[in-house]
Amino acid sequence: MQKSLLFLFAAVLLVTPVLTQAQEETSLEAIEPSVSVPDQFFRGRVIEIVDEGENEAGGYTSFFQEVKVELQSGAEKGQSINIRDEGVAGLTRSQRLQLGDELVIGKFDNAGEIQYYVADRFRLPVSAAILGLFFVAAVVFGSWRGLRSVLGLAVSILILALFIVPQMLEGRDPILITVIGTACIALLSIFLSHGFHRRTAIAFSSTIGILGLAAALAYAFVIWGKLFGLGSEEAFYVQVFPGADINLRGLLLSGIIIGTLGVLDDVTTSQAAAVEEISLANPQLGVKELYSRGLRVGREHIAALVNTLALAYAGASLPLFLLFSLADAQPLWVVLNSELVSEEVIRTLVGSLALILAVPLTTYLAARFLKKKEPEPVL
């Protein structure tokens, strides 16, 4: 087991220069949209509602507003400007601005005429407050382990932001980049979150093995189902964005692999820990009996997590379900056959298959290598 840990550390040392080089080489200068983009963004605050009213079109009622906004950042800080806000397709009642609302204001040059518009609500303080609450809760209730889990989360986000996404923008193979990136995420986040133990090494080994199998299953199902990664609005924008050269099918596979990893480490680490506790409680159990008892615990975990995974994807796609319910033009079988629905089905089923297969593999490895081992001190 010590040799395995040394191998893992060596892998980190080998991968780190790759991540660093990827960050240095990545440049977005090649992506130059031909469309007009805002020159600057500012923070602003609504200080007066100048005018507001309703628009009627095709039986649909939308709202417009003209507001006075005080700019609170940038070279024009302190200045007041009037902006007419109609949203993208008209404002709904709940979207109307109120006095004191914090906004993101965009400024762009339209054929020599400077124009301002409401780009979005300013939400960073709320996000920062929630992040702070999450950090405090993790440390208070999770103690040292909670802090390490937060560090593991930070590492995962950094690898996604500094390696996987930039490499995809460079036109590299999304599947290869994602496999390398997710392996690094699993390696660093699992050991950071759960410490350096035999059970953690077993969980990591199981995670990597099942992740590779999940990637193969995803590739086979996507090819078999003739999916091309065009089942979402975001994929359309990526495809038409000037200068972007991204394999959309590979992008779909990458999303499936990353999503699968998000739940795999929970299954493997908790299952390895459960088998170790059973072994310590009854050291007389053989490998077969230990595997059998651990598997009974794992089946309960499978039932809960498969449902959790399906509901998580369903929640993310809830507007899509509502849209299909409202649209009566197509029969149900046509809707279910669409690439949009097929992508979600394959995404859910591949993740669920990975979870199911992870339990017996992790249970066997834990029963084989953790039997009659003394508990290790917590790092």
C-alpha cells in the first residue's frame, strides 16, 4: 500500500507541469466574436423609476421600465444615467426593477453612439455570503475533515477551470483531456478529503476503474444512439461562436464523465469505510462473509443514490419537461426520441450504471485488502 501511495504522489508530480503548461499556453485571443460586444461593465444601483408600462403582442403581456441608475464602479462612478429595460423578450412582473436594486450595467459603442443596458442583477454579495456559510458549516460540523473537503472542492474547480476548459478551447480531444483531468481530480480530492489510508487508496483505485468503464459505456451509448452533442441550447451557441473549434460529441461525453465522477467518489469512499468498520467489529469474518455483509450495506446506498442522481438531472431539466408538456404539436414518442431527451436519458443511465458497478468492486477490494487490519490514525 505504501508503494501505491508513492506512485500516486509521483503521478501528481508528473501531472502538475502539464496543468501549469496548459494554463500558460491557453489564450482566448484567437476567439474574436464578430458580433458587437460590450466595451465595459459597471455596477449600478436603481435610484429612480422614471417610467414603466405594458406591451401587448399576440395575447402576451410584457413590461418595460425606464430607470435612473447611479454607476458605482469604473471611471464613471457617481454618474447617473437613464436606461430603458425591456429584457430579452419583455419583462415579466417578477423581473421588474425596484428602487435600490443592484445591477450589472453594460456599455457598448453602437456605430459611434454610446449605449447602456441592464445586463443582469448584481448577485456576487449573495453568492459570497452563501459560500461563507458553506465554509463555516463544513469546518464547524466537519472539523479538520470538513476543511480538507473544502480544499478538495477547490482543487476540483481549479483543474476544471485551468486545465479541462482551456484545453477544450484549444481544440484538444475533449475525451482525453477529461479523462486526464478527472483522474487528477479524483487523486487529489479524494486524498485531501479523506486522508491517506488504505481504505482511501482502495476507494481511489475503484473510482478510477469504474470511471474508465463509465467512459467506455458513455462512448458506446452515444455512438449507438447517434447523438452529436446538439441536444442543448448551450451546445448550439458553442457551435456557432466564431473561432471556437470544439467537438460537441466529445463535449457531451466529457460532461457525462465529469458528472459520473461527482457521485462515484461518494460511493467508493463510503463503501470502503463501511467494509473496514465491519471488519474491525468482527475480525473473525472471512473475505467472503465480509464481502457479503458489505454488499448488503452497499445495496442500500445504491437504491438511494440512483434515485438521487435521476432527480438531480430531472431537476436541472425541469424547464425542458415543462416545455414538452406545453407543446402538443409532437406525439410523445417523437419527444422521447429527440436528441435533447436521449442525452439526458443516457447521462442518467451511465451514471447509474457506474454507481451500481462501483459497489461490488469497492466491496471486494476492501474485503480483500482491509481484512483484519488495525485502524489507522486519522491524519
